[in-house]
Amino acid sequence: MTVVTVGSRASHLARAQVAEYLAPLRRRFPRIVFRHRAVTESADRDRRTTLAEVSRAAGGAAFSNAQEAALLAGEVDLVVHSFKDLPAISTPGLLLLPPPGRQDARDALCGSTLANLPEGARVGTSAPRRIAQLLSARPDLQLVPIRGNVPPRLAKAKAGGLDAVVLAAAGLRRLGRAEGITQLLPVEPFTPSPAQGALGIQIRSDDTALRDLLTGLGNHEADAQVRAERAVLTALRSGCDLPLGAYARIRSDGSLSLTARVTALDGTREIAVTATGPAVDPEPLGRAVAEDLLRHGAGPLLDAARAVTG
């Protein structure tokens, strides 16, 4: 009997993502046993240090280093990531497969709508992109660092101290907590992180048997979207510690429309670019959008953010 060990982070959301991914595989391959193994990441062990510091210490891979190490060591055969947590540069020896699909990519405001937040409201989020975009829309807001798993963060919007928190809509839906969403923030101007809402399925590059088994199960539209978005990330040498959003969608004519946005950390300036290209070759579109962002002055905004986040 073939056994495939599937790794992920230990959080409730990570476990829900593994269950989502494995459900159709177990039906399709009843003779294969899929086992789950939780791997603790540095960002999960240390909840007191700022996310920027933890990310810097982990080389920008605070949510994936340990899982990738387990994969390379043969301790697991496959890893299910939140795709947005993966660094732009792939780790040698590892391969990302096309994602099986994509959940809602938008950010969700929980506790209040943006319009109903009082002057000077306290909103919880640690993500530089979310902080910058919220300040661009509402300069009066107080952004409060908040980390941890989804349920505790969601509870802080109800238990007092914060007027609202910002979370990924996909995570809330996967956990069955969609009732906590007060407002879905539109992708313009609240452009989400590249690949937000998608699962990153990672295997060893030399595992041809598993690659052959799983490659055909990916969703082509989701694959085109995340490849275009991550091409922006790669071209700008960016990551989740910088205020960059990118979101691609398939148009009715089958082409790919990509919007990317860089926002100053204090929200005072914002540069956005939208372009269209063929969905069958998404990376050149992402690189072209990144070049256009730089031509319009995004470089100094990203450099200023790097100086703050490290």
C-alpha cells in the first residue's frame, strides 16, 4: 500500500486546507493512504516578536522554512501551504504544482464596515500591505499589531480593545467562520497579496511519481492567476513584509487582467498598474506590470518600506 505523508503548519486553518486538498484525492485514489503531519514554523513558535523581525530572521520564509526542510529531508512527501506565505524565489530541489483552485482572494473586515468605523478606530493587523492600504483609505485609523491563529484574532474584534480586525476571507470561509465577515474589501483599492486564497502544493523536484499523479489535478485558471501575481513579486524582490498587492482575473475573452499596487507604509502615496496579456503565458505579464510600477516610482516606496521592515 502506498503512503503519502502530507505536511502543513499546525494551525486549524492549515489543517482545514489539508482536508480540503485531500478530500478529492482520497476519493480518486482509494488505494493510497494520505497521512497528515504538522510542522511548526518559526512564526508559530514566536508570537511576541514582530512579524517583520521573525520574517527577517527566517530569510523571508517564516511560514514555510521548516516545512520545506521537512520536505527536502524526506520527512514528508508533499506540503500544503497558504500560497501567499511562500517566498517569491523557489527553493532548489522543490517544485510547486498548479493549485487545485482558489478561494475568495479578498481581505475581510471583521467587526465593522470601513465606513462605520469611528474616527481614530483601532483596527488589528500586522501586515504592512493591509496597514498601508487602510491608511490610504482612512488616515485617521490606529493600526494595532495582531498575530496568531484566525479564531483568536477574530475574537479580539468581539471581546473589546479593537474595533475591527482584517483577515483573509479565504481563511474565514475554510474555517466555517464566514459569519464573522462584516465587509469584504474590494480588490481595488484593497489589492490582496499575490496568490491569496490559493493553496501552494509543493513536492520534491525529483519525485516524478507524485508529480505525475498530481499535476493534472490543478486548476488552469488559478494557476495562471497566481503565476502572474507571483511574477510581480519576484521582479520587485518583494514579499509579505512589503506593501505590495497583486491580483489577476480571467476576462470573458480568456485573456488575463493583472492589477498590482504599491502603497507607502503611511498611506500617503499609492501606485497602481493594470495590464492585460495571454493567460497561457502569465509570467511576462507579471514582469511587465512590475516594470511599469517601477517606471511610475514604486521603487522608492518599496525601498522605504524595506528600511522599516528590514
